Amino acid sequence: MKPVFLLFDPVVTDPATCKAEAPQWVAASDTARDYGGEILIRGGRTEPVVGQWPRTLPLVIEFPDEIAAASWLDSDEFAEMVEVVGRSADLRAIRIIPLDD
């Protein structure tokens, strides 16, 4: 089984609400652990390397396989996270499945 990575790239649109709801963002993303997810990166300073890049609060979660990732993505907990984050940010996300060597 290959691990699957989820990369979330929220662009904050309402800084005051984002700051006030930060604990809810953390709690909501922590629910990934109940589905086998491991939080690899949550927040931090981002520095553009190539091209324009808006200021974001990245989140990278590793799951042991596609089934575990899909289980969380289909869960009520994930839907709640999207709703919470959506109150103060435009949320983009991608699933990354590594290629075979």
C-alpha cells in the first residue's frame, strides 16, 4: 500500500475571523487522526520560490493508503472542517498519490 498525502492551501480572506476560529481549524483537522492520518505540516512561514503565491496556512496530512484518506474525505468531520475554514478562507486542496519508483 502506498501512502496518500492531502495538501490544503487555505487563502485567508477574513483575518479577524481566522484568528478567532484558529482553535476550531486545529480541532477540525485533528479529526484526520481518527482515520489514520498524520499531520505533517500545519501552518508555518511560506516563501514563494517560483511565481506568485498568496499568503496561506498550509496543511499536509499523510494517510497510510487511499482507503483511509477517502474515509476521512467522506466523513462528517471533514465536511465540518471545510465549513469552518470556509468562513474565513478560500480553501483549495489536492490529493497526492506518489508514483511508483
